[in-house]
Amino acid sequence: MPENSPVDPLDSSKSALMGRIVCMDEKYSVISRGVIYIDRSCIVAIKDATAPVPYGFEKTHVTDTNGTIYPGLIELHNHLSYNALRIWDVPENYTNRDQWAGTKEYSSLITGPMKILGRTPGILPALVRYVESKCLLGGVTTSQGIQLASNMGIRRYYRGIVRNVEQTDDADLPEAATKIADVDARDVNLFYNRLLKQSCCLLHLSEGIDKRARQHFLALKMDSDRWAICKQLAGIHATGLTDKDFETFAQNGGGIVWSPMSNLLLYGDTAKVKSAKANGVRMGIGSDWSPSGSKNLLGELKVAKIFSRYNGGIFSDREIISMATQNAGGILGWEKAIGTLEPDKRADLLVINGNTADPYESLINSNEKDISLIIINGIARYGLPALMVRSVPDKEDITVGGTPRSVYLSQKIQDPALETMSLTNAKYKLSDSLKRLPELAAELEKQTTRASFTGRCINLLAPEEITWTLALDELEDTGVELRHRLTVNGRMTGPAYRAAKTSKPLSSIVKPLKLDPLTMMDDGEYLSSIQTQKNLPAYIKEELKKLY
């Protein structure tokens, strides 16, 4: 795999798509019947369907989608690795992250299974393929990536289909930081200097609703009138911030990433987004992860709408969609390349069926069956077989909600382990592995025991002995942080890594689990499980059923 070459080369062939076009640009242009012309992975032109064809496209077939075309959705927060797991029945109402992250139940249902899946040979390619496809089928074209760690101490992000904010190798898409070295995370001046060097830094901030969670924000104060906040910082969650805190955050140029479903499930409340909006804080959105959030970003948009409407109509539908398109591109510093549909921008597109209802409401109310086409970098990746047939030679046929769909997962530059991993095989392998979690855990424990007797130095490993596992920084103290740990009054802030207080081996803690389905349309249990959640407001439960 070539080093330092763009993850997504600009080499797609000419194509043209017709439909209603929702540009999400500064003027919020909507073309009732237009054509998007694509070449070499970029949008060459957007024209009314009756306008002359651009030069060079005279012989290009125009595909009529009979739908509405949007920019691809940008998800600024998602722990993709965990999205093979089903939603957790949250047992009590928490007030900060440190309360639930170290419980025995959490270890049994979430952290334990992830350690097993992430370290068992042969499972990692299936996990990566499955969770990325799950993201894709929800309309997402850009998300946070999955980091891998080797037994040589090397780290890298996988190269997959969905754009990865942390690794692009593309000058027009500056890479975002989503983790920080623990030294920088503990010194406010080092932390601030590191922020200033980034184009964007997506870090967890104040995860919880109590005073302890707010301390994580207060720790950003450098002196009487300076804060370690700048336009590069996007605080994920920010549930502990007060109205006054959002004023400070805005004055210093910071942005936030909202994850309402996960916040409501764990804490019964979410960020004060009304204050964030009133102060002009730029906002993105993310579904967090499947154990305590929406299945995908389409679901999260619905929760955002329901919360907004119930709390006085904070956001219009257009503003909510902006969080996953225009605003998100701006937070990343990618506004010149993605987030809107305009000439010279990357051809990342989402198409849904229908073109007559309100375009913004239609997208939020849609489900995975309504998606007719997804294009990333000018290449069709998912959609109706009829719309995919002209674009890709070796698509894989699947069903979504009983209806035929196709995915195209081949890529010129991707991890070798993924080249032969189909979505169907990934689904089978993961489902089987989750059923056998205790057995797999026992085998890992045997391997650990055997390894402790060999004592072989990793520096002497032959290339074929180098193995890759998931880098689960949120589960272990690895020297890399997902959040700062600055101090207030001499006390470190931010939840620390906490293992469940048990000396039992994982094989005696975990139990067989069922794989989380790829889509809401194929999950007969999600909505019923939502109804049993103790912390979720009743209006969310009722309205979410109506939107599905």
C-alpha cells in the first residue's frame, strides 16, 4: 500500500446525476430539477436540467435519480469500533462518565467484548468492514476512523471507504486530531500550543451534567483572561457547560459536537444547545456509538429534531442538517472541499427517494430504505441496483428492510486485509464471534499464559509475526488521551480510565451476544429496547416511534 498517497485518489470517471439538488451552500440553494456533473472525483458543474451540457460531458449519460440530492453526511463523533454491539439497557441515571465506565455490567457487555473482538486473530477485518458499512448505510460519507495498534508499538488508521477525519493524506483535507499525548493533555500551556498547531481538534469535553463534569471545562482557563480554547477546538458532548460557559466558549471561537441520544440515555439531559446557538457556537453532530446512542446519523438527526421541537423549536430542520453538512465541513476546516454541493468540491453525495416534499424535513424523516444512492469521491458506494449498475463492475448485492440494495466496497488504496472481506462474510464472522465470546476469551487467556513463558522481544519479530489489534485508548492507559486532563485547584479533571473492580478473567465475565443489525429497517428490537430506557424522556420514546 503506497505511503503518503491520498486515501481517496481523484480519479473517478465522468458521470452526471439528475434530481432535486439541495446544495446546503451559503444561500441554501435548492434546484428543483438539476444535474450535477462529476469528473475526477470532483463536482465540475451544477446546472438546471434544461441548461446546456458543460464542455466535455456531451457524451456522458445523465442518470435520473428521481430523488433529492444532498451533500454526504459528515459525522464528527462516532466510536465506530463498538458499533457491532447492541444498545445497552442503561441501569441507572448517571451524572458523569466516571460513574458508568467502570461498572461490572459495562465490562461484561461492552468493554470485555471489545477487548476480545479487538485481539482475536482474524476478526479485525470483519469488524472494520461491518461497522464502516453500517455507517455508510446511514448516509454517512465522512466519520471518525478506527485506529489500529501493532505488537511492534506502531499505530495507524485503517484505510476504508468512508472518509476518515484523522487520516486523509490530502492537502485539501487537513487531518483532524481526535487524541492527544498524555503529557500535552496534563499541561495547559502544552495543550493550548498543541491546539494552535491543528486545523481541528475533536476532543471529549465535560461528559456529564454535574459540577465534576463542568470542572473539565473550567480547567481550560489559563489565567484571569485567557482560555485554552480556540477555533480549532471542537468539544464533543459539552453537556456540563452552563449558559455562561457557552458565552465564553463562543468568545474564544470554540465549536461543539452534539450527541443528544447518547447524552439522554446516560444522563437524562444533553448539552444546552439553545445557549450554544444563541451565542453563535458552531455545532456539529454525531451518534457517538451503538451501545448508548442512535444506530446511525440518520437516527441522530431524528433525535435532534424531536429534542429541538419539544424544547421550543430551537433549530429548524435545515439547521439540523447543516450540523452534518455545512457546519461540520467548517469545523474540520474542509469547507473548501466538502460539506456543500458546489463546483470544484469533492463529489460526496447522498440521494433519497422523492423530490416533492420539504427537502429538509424529507431527509430527517427518511430511513435507510429511502436512500437510493451514496457517492464518495465520485464513486457510487451504496444504493439501488439500477443506479449502481452503470458505475461499478463488481458490486455486492444485499437487502435492506427486505428491499434489494448494492454496495461497492473495492478500493484502489485500502488495507490488504479488507480486500477479500465482503460485507456478507463480515456479518457472518462477527455474528459467530459474538456468540462464542466466552470461548474466544478463554483462548486469548491461554495465549497470554503461553506468551508469558516465551519472553521473546518484539524487536526480534519477523514481518509475518507482526499483528494488529484495535487501539482501544478509552479502555486502557496507553499514553494517548481522548480528552484533556488538566487540573483545577490541584485536582485532575476528566474521567480517568477505570477498569471494573474484578479479578475474574474475561472468559467468566462475558456471555454470548447478538450482533447489532446494520440498519433500523432490519432491527426488530431497537425501538422496543428504547421504550425500556430509564433515563430517556417519554417524548423522545414516543416521537421516535412515529418517525420510523
